[in-house]
Amino acid sequence: MQPFAIVSGSAAPLLAANIDTDVIMPKQFLKGIDRKGLDKGLFFDLRFLESGEPDPGFILNQPAWSEAAFLVVGANFGCGSSREHAVWGLKQVGIRALIGTSFAGIFYDNCQRNGVLAIQLTEDQLKQIAALTSNPATARISVNLPEQTIELADGNVIPFEIDELRKQSLLLGLDAIGTTLQRAEQIRQFEARHLAENPWLV
Amino acid sequence: MHSPRTLYQKHIDSHTVCALDDQGHVLLYIDRQVANEYTSPQAFSGMRDAGRKAWRPSATLAVVDHVNPTAPTRVAAMPDAGGARQVSYFEENCRDFGIELFDVLDKRQGIEHVVAPEQGFILPGMVVAAGDSHTTTYGALGAFGFGIGTSEIEHLLASQTLVYKCLKTMRVTVNGLLGPGVTSKDIIMALIEKIGASGATGYAIEFAGPAISDLSVEARMTICNMAVEAGARGAFMAPDDKVFAYLQRKPRAPQGQLWEQAVATWRGLHSDEGAVFDREVTLDVATLEPMVTWGTSPDQAAPVGGHVPDPAAQPDLILRQGMQRALNYMGLEPGMPLSDVVISHAFIGSCTNARIEDLRDVARVVRGKRVAAHVRAMIVPGSTMVRDQAEDEGLAQIFLDAGFEWRQSGCSMCLAMNDDVLAPGDRCASSTNRNFEGRQGAGARTHLMSPAMVAAAAITGHLTDVRTFALEA
């Protein structure tokens, strides 16, 4: 997994509430057995017109945000289906972090497992970031994970909270399975006792 | 002595291998996993690449459900190359990793969350995770189920555990008893409308109260299933005698002495007197009306006797814009009576509402009637066993006589990953769980409601209060 330390780039505001994973990655892109090609599917019905041309009204099709490294998102982003394809697609177009007020639980975990930083702020903080990043001239921000800060184009710095466990895993790009399997013996002992105490689970 | 604990805390305590920090992260042991063909392939590929074996293959049950066709005659072949590749890779993975698979021709095949309970694969007190958000369904059995992504499926296959952050707890007490024609679907839709699509984000919900006790186990599954549409990462209920009676007949439930021992343990699965929840919500359902959605988020719902709301009355700019966008997408005008909304399709199916009791509800509404001439009406049973039972009970003939398509089992038009897809502009009364933009097909419009309400709409051709139908007992 790609480690996350300090990342700078433009941030695209997508502020509608409840943007679901069906909208982020529609069904016709879910038929693979690998992770490839999901950049094409990302926000497909928002990004493209019926003619197949990019919709110039959609923010990621506009020059200031076409290379965005961040999305500034509305409440409950990523709700609905568990499809991790949504996060794979975001990664494949170069999104490194999402900044919002709340994220759906499964989506939030999927981000973490793929090295995409999901930052939760207050509504007021989000409004401050959205106001600046909506303007092409001030759309660039810098996210500093070690310091837990977001630096805005006007020089303001916004701090954010993150669990230490999640932070370390993102900073180091840790393989979660390898880390867990270091406790294999402990899991085995737990399992033996658990199944002995609840023999109908075997 | 423990201080009083919630049911959630009991499940977490009994499944914690070890604490990982002091911020609520634990290594959580998972008793069961259900796998499907579309969210699992990359997890198995990761296992292959790393040369890992499944930790405990018997803990996983694999079912083909998302991509298979539901045409009335069952065939093994998938109609599209992508679906065919997913199914064949799934078969290969299950064989190589020693996991039991119900393929499309298996008599036990169906939607994973219908199949696992009917097999007795899910039992009270279990913690269950699966690569599908509606894994919350299992809460109706007193198991704690939750959805996970593909990376977590791989983690679980490899270690039988997940790195898990403990949730806050919410108790939803449902008082009053439902009137005739009002169902558990209406309870959960009313709750989502009340607390919002993220009202339970970060929470595990425990449902309690007389209205819940009064429901059948299958009706409770509908509630736990859709709790994820309010953001709940898990939702459950203390198991009672109804749950034990439901399970006792199931193929994989424990037998004899082991059954007695299990039930004795399961009787302790309830929140202790005096246990404290982070949030308490109360819902009175004595006067609840059947609910329908008018928008593109499950919380955009109203009683069927109501009207399409006016965005102008919403003071918050973001919410107002969201409502406006939803009404544009849905092709509805503010102030319009919901019962004036004319449909083109009626769909009865999904892990939310395609069990035998749902089909009996539908039969009571449509017996001796005909689907409106302009409506295409489909019934997709939740499992092949449900399909067989409905045929044995004579329900299938009632549906066919009324003009419904009687199809094979699968997820089907709930998410339209197979070939059951609506066209742009189609409007569907649907017994499913999500009315998102494009969910049932790009540009298609979904109105969520109970199976009985879908049946009523199919007959009249527009959204209709099912209570205006004379229901047979």
C-alpha cells in the first residue's frame, strides 16, 4: 500500500449529502475479477453526457480540478453498497484523501484499507475549505498526516483528528493481514476456547 | 461481576481476541462469513498472490446470487462474459480454498441473506461479516452481522478476524402494535425517515419494544436488513422463543443435547437491566401508515396518503438542493398526491422482502385480480427453497393468474447487476432497499415500499394504499 505523508494538490468540492457508492461506481463496472479499469467508471453518470462526451458541468471535468488529489464531500459520503470498487476507482483517478463531515462505515474502512485518508471535520471547518476550494485560484491544499493538518491556499491551517492505529497504518502503508497474522498463535488459542465453550459453532 | 452490559457489548466481549489500543480497536473473531461472486474475486486473488490458505474454510458459505439471470427457466450459463467469468472464478476459488458453494443450479441457491438463515447457518450469539452491506439482516436471529469490503474479506479469509473499531450503541424502542396492512417494512422506513440516512452512522442499533416482539422472525429480518440505510453498521434484537422455534427446523441448527445447551446459552443474550445506550430513540407505530419513498435516498419517504414535499420549505441550502435534484430525477412536482404517481414496473424481490411470508402477503392482495395493463410486474423469490415452497402452497399460480412474471431466485432488479435492468424513465414500485439514482438502471426511478404495497400498485397501476384493498385472511 502506498504510504501517505504530506500530499499537495487541488481539492474538488462535491457537497451533496448522501452520495452513494452506486453513484460513485455504477453497476456496469462491477463485473471484473481484478481491480483494473475502474477509473473509467468513477462517477460515470455524472462525468459523462449521454453522447459519451465529458460533461463540462461536472467539477472533475474542469481544468482546475481535473487532476484533483482530494475531494471535499457532503455528509454520509459513500453510503449504500459495500462495493470497494468505489474506492479503487477514486484511487485510480489520483484521489489521495477525502475531506467531509461524515462517511458511511463500510466505505470509511475501505478507504483505510487502500491507503486513502478520510478526514472528518466539523461543518464549519468543511464550509471554510469548500468556500476556498470552489474557486480555481485557491483550490490547492496540502494535507500533512504526520502533523494532522490541512493547509489552505489563504495560509490558514486546519487541524484534524485520526485514530493513532489508522494513522500509523497509513503512514507506513502497512499490510493489515501480515500485521494480524503475527498474532496467529493468539487467534488459535482464542478460537480453541471459543469453540469449546460454544460447541454448536463448530 | 460485570456492570450491566448491552447486547452489543456482550457480543464484542465474547469475540475479542485482544484489544489493539485504548481507542476502541480490537481484534474481533468472526464466527461465520457468507461470500458472493462479485465482491470476493479480488480477495481470493490476494490470497493466491500471498500464498495464504483460508484460516477456517467451514466458517464460510458461498452463494452465487448477484449476477445470475432470474429467467423462469434456470440455466447454468451466464448471459454476459463478465458475469460468466465471475461465476467460474468463484467456483475455482471455492474449490481451491475448500469452501462450500451453492451454485445457480443448487436447490439451496438464493440471495445470500435469505439462504444463510434458512439453512440455519446463522445462530444467535454469532458475529458474522460478509462482503455485502445487508449482512445486518442476521440481527433478527440475535447474531451481530455487518458488511465489509473486499480487502476485509481477504483479511477474514486469512485470519478469521477483523481489526474492528467498537461502535456506539443506539436502542430503538418500537411501541404500539401495527394496524392491518402495515408491515415491518413500514416500521424501518419510518425510522429511516425520522433519523435520516446517516442517523445511525457509527452506531449499532438494538431494536426492542412490544411492536418488535409481536413481529415474526422474517418480518424482523426486514428491519435489521434495512437498518444499514440509516447508516447502522449492525442492527439486532435479543433472540426469543420465536427465534428458537424458527431455527429448530433448519438443516444446520444444532440437534439434541447440543440444541438444549445452545438455547440455554442464547437465553442470556439480551441487554442487562440498567445497561446504558449512547442514544435512545422511540417510535410509536400504532397509527403508522404504509410508507413510500418519493426521492433518491431511503430517508426521502412519506406515508402513502401524503404529498410530494416542497423543497422551498427546506431551510438548509444543501438539503434543499438535494431535494430539488431528487425531484428532478424522479420527475415529480411538489405538492402532488403520492397516490397519483403512475408506475410502469412492479418488482417484488431482494434480501429485504422476498421470503415466504412476503409472498403470502402479496398473494392476499392479488388473488383473483389482474396486473394493470401498462405495468410489467415481476416476482423474484429470495431463494430457490422459497420458490419451491410458494409453488407448493399454490402462491405461484395466484401470481401467474394475476399476470405477474414468476422468476428464479437472485438479487435481480434490486441492484440490476444481472440482466434485470430498467430503462431510463421507467418507474418502479419496488420491495427493495435502495432508491438511489440509477440503482435499478440508469435513469430509472424507484419507489420503495412493502411487498403488499407493491402488489397493490401493480394492480391499480399507481401508488396505492393497500389498506383500501379487501385483504383475505
